[in-house]
Amino acid sequence: MEEDNSLQTFLAILTGIIIMVIMAVFIIAIVIVHRQRQIRNRHKIQIIKADFRNTILNAEKEIREQTLLYVSQELHDNIGQLLSLAKLVLNNPDPAAVFEGKKLINQIIKEVRSLSRSINKDYINEVKFEDFLQEELAKVQKSGFCEVSFEKEGLPVSFVEGDKKLVLIRMVQECLNNAIKHASPSLISIKLRNLGNKLFLCIEDNGEGFDMPTVSQGLGLRNMHSRIEAIGGNLEIDSVVGQGTRIKIELEHEE
Amino acid sequence: MQGKAHLFIFFIVLYAFSFELYAYFLVEQGYKNVLIYNLFFVFGETLLILFYIKFLVETEKTKRIILYFIILFSLWAVINSIYFQSPDILFQHYTHLLGSLGVVVFSCTLMYRIFMVDRADEIPLLGIPHFWNIAAILLFYSGSFIYFGSLNITWALDSYYLTILASLNRVFAASLYLLLGFSYYSPLIFLQKSGGR
């Protein structure tokens, strides 16, 4: 009888201990799995942050390169020409030519000021996004490449996150460059719509267009997608051969 | 919400301290304390723990299931008291079995859902007081489930074995209340170590 009791007690204690050990293992397993997941997530976040920093650095570098290219073109094609013209005019002994020469020099001063503004490091940070778009379009038109149009709807755009503006500016430049280099359009238009914290941008040209399945695999377009994703936006490209290209950008931003 | 949970746990600790003290006082006076344990431990404390788990659960469906279980448990406690185990004569281990089974199952569910699925991952698990509370509840109730479940078998044992089992149970109960009491210091230890919040 006593043996039976001892066995029952032993079994009761053993079952209790086994269940408690199972529960303890369950708790420890949860802690370990959670910790591993935490480490994995931290690693992922670090990679995303590094990608984002890389995107911003690249955008900055490319904007700088674009600006330098623009400055060199302006110095060569515009200011250089104006200076040569001023020299020719001022070589003329006619008193009216002096007046004409002064006018030319004033124009050169204006051009140089405008150029120096675009080289300024803080220019991108300070310029309003709408003004930037109009200036970029004005540059295209001034070069005589094609006609341009700009439409704006909704509230004025003011970016709290400077990085988003930087990337967006670089994307606009890239879209315009692509249109100029590859599409030969007669019209480039930009439509901007700001609904408070959501921004819609549409860059459209009526140029040659391209074959979507072939070109969409290219590095350039993939880069554009990864850039817009890095700032939490969405990019949609639609192109038809012979009809032109439409690039839609959708971005949430803080006002 | 955090403050409310803190107060609730503090209330549970105070509540357990009060009825244990009263039960001890009754024994010292030579009275039976089984009614006190049936009312305040088997029924009252299990209900409090179930409400605490319900409070922590985030999905409406699980909240509803816990509420149904609480109703079922209360009904079963009444039926058991009337027909099977009189609360002033016997320890109601039938009621306790159902209650602790519910606590163990819901604690496991909560552990899995709150800490593995729903929660954000920035905070270390050991820095969350509720984690310690639920872990302590789970360990205590899984042990006491067996202890009280096998009570009708062990009742016939000699006092030596019963004392061993009862002592083990007391150690687990003391660990539970200690953990409930100290769990709110865990953020101070584990969050500071990992850089704080």
C-alpha cells in the first residue's frame, strides 16, 4: 500500500516537473526566437539606412555633376558668346556701340549671377520645388530643344524632409535628361499636384517612347525605382513607341 | 494603460497577501481555512488572473473567448459547489482544474500572440513587465494544475509526502508573487542594458 502511495506521489511530482520544464522551455524558446528576430530586424534596418544614405549621396553627387555640366555649357554657349559679342561691339568706334556694349555687359552680369546662384551649395535646399521645376523647364526651352509646359494644382509644396526633395529633384533632372537625350520630343510637360501630405508629379513627353518590356530591365529605370522606394514613394512609367513617355511619381511627405 | 496594468498586478499581490494572512490566522486559531482558499484562491484569484490576461489580449476574438470562459468557469464553480464539492468542507480541485487549465491555455496563446506576432521588435522581451508576469503565471499554474489535480490521489498519502508536495507548491506560489511584484523593475534592468528607450 505504501509502495503504491510512493509511486503515485513520485508520478505526481514527475508529471508536475515535466509540465513545468516544458513551459520553461517554451518561455525560453520564445525569448531566444524573439531575440534572434530582433537582431535580424536590426540588421535589416541598418541595411535600409545604409541604402538610403547611399541614395542621398548619389543624388547629391549627380546633382552637382549636372550643375557643373550646365555651368560649363552656359559658360561656353551663352556667356562666352555674349562676351565675344560685347568685345566685337566695343571694338566699334561708333558711340552708339558703347551703349549697346553696356547693355550686353549688363546681360552678361545677369547671366553670371544666375549661374552663380545655381552653383551655390544651399540653392537646392532653399529653392521652392515648384520654382525649381519651372527653372529646369526654362533651361530646356532656352536651349531651344523643345517646347515646355508646367501645370500646378493644390497647395504649395514645402518639404520638411530635405532628403526627399533632393532625391525628387534628381529624379526630375534624370527624367528631363532622358527625354532630351533619347526621345527627341517637341513638348515636355510637368504636372504637379499637392494634396497636403501627398504629392503627385507627372513628367510627360511626346517623343519617340520606348519598348517597355526591353527598357524596363535596364539599370537606369531600376535605379529610378529604387530611389523613389528609398524615400517611400511610388514610380509608374508608361511608354509607347512613337507616342511618348509618361512618368508618374507619387510621394507622401510631411508638410 | 500601463499604469492600470501595474495597479491591477499590485492589487493581485495585495489580495493574495490578505487572504493568505487571513487563512494563516484561521489555522492558528484552530479553524479550517478551506472556505477562504476556495473563495479567494480557487475562484477569486483565478478570475483576477483571467481578467488580467483578457486585458493584455489585443484581438477582439480572443477577448470574447476569454469572457465566455470566465462565464463557464463561474457557472462550473457554482455547480461544483452545489452538487460535488462543498466549499466549506473540501478543497474544490474540480473548479481549480478547469480554472488553471484555462489560465495555462490562455497564457500560452498570449505568449505566442503578443510577444511573437503582434509586438514591435525594438523592445527586448525581458524588458516587458507583462512578459515576466505571464511567464510566472504560466509556470505556477502548470505546476499547481498537477498538484491540485492529483490532490484526491495524494490525499491518502502520509503527511510526509503531502508536506513535500505542498512545500513545492508554496515555493512556486512565492516565486509567482515575487515575480509579479518585481516585474515592473525589469525595464530598468533590461532596457538600460540595451540602451534604454
